[in-house]
Amino acid sequence: MALLEIIKYGNPILRQDAKEIKEINNEIRNLARDMIQTMQAAEGIGLAAPQVAQSIALVVIDLGLIIDGEKPAAFINPVILATEGEFTMEEGCLSVPEVREEVIRPEKIHVIYQTINGETVDTWYDGLLARVLQHEVDHLKGIFFVDHLGTIKKKMIKKDLKRIAHDELARIHQAA
Ligand code: CO
């Protein structure tokens, strides 16, 4: 079992555009497996590859913590083609520890992606899966859930974000 380091807000990798995955090979499958283990160990329900310092379009989601019987899955090159509705839900992020805020997002999404077996899926999702997938697809574009907040909420968490970024930059410096 390989647990990966989850990088935090303030790390420049998390602001990059993730690259499309051209070939789903063993390297990708192993990374997806390690990401699922890392996410589960951290008690998260979603994790994007940039969060483990790999700037590629790979996302893993496991709703099993919240919904009985849900199995972990990988989403490769996910693109949201259309959305419908709107709803508010509290979100957190393994890269933004201890910050939780309500975020408004579309309720339903039309998404296209590839599975770990290379099959293309073109479908609509709603509910928690649509919510988590939108959060993770944002990570592939360098966007954090806190970027969606209004001015007042942003002001309220500014200190927390500063502290997280400060610690992350210190950690990068030490590792170098
Ligand atoms: Co996140």
C-alpha cells in the first residue's frame, strides 16, 4: 500500500491546468490505486491527481463513507459539457484542511470521461456524485472550492488560507 503526500493550498502545482491523459497504462492505473488508498486513509470522498502533485486529468471518488455500497472509481479526462439547476452544499478539501464552507453549484452535470479500462462514459449525474465531481474537475483547472465563495466569506477564511499556504511553502522549502 502506497500512501501519497497530499499537497496543500498555496502549492503552485494546485493552480496549474492538468494535462490530458493520452494513454491509460499501468502507471496511470497504479497512480489511481494509490490515490484511492490515500483518499480513504485521509477520510476524503474525492481526490484529484494535482493534489498528489501529478498535474494530469485523473480524479478518484469514493462515496462509500457516506452512501452504503458505493465503490471507489476513477474518472480520466473528465469534462463537464452542460449543467442544470443549482444547490448549496457544505464542502471541504483535503488540500484546504479545516476549512468548510457552503458552496453554490449546479445540481446536475452532463459529463464525459474515460474509465480505468479505457471505456468512454457520456452521462448525466446529480446528487453527491455530481457535487464531488465538480469539485474535483475544478482541481484539474487550478480552482479551489474557496474560489467560489462570496467576498465576505472569502474575507472570513483569509487568515486560514494564509496559514495553510505559509505552512505549505515552508514544507516545500524544507523538502528542496
Ligand atoms: Co478538493
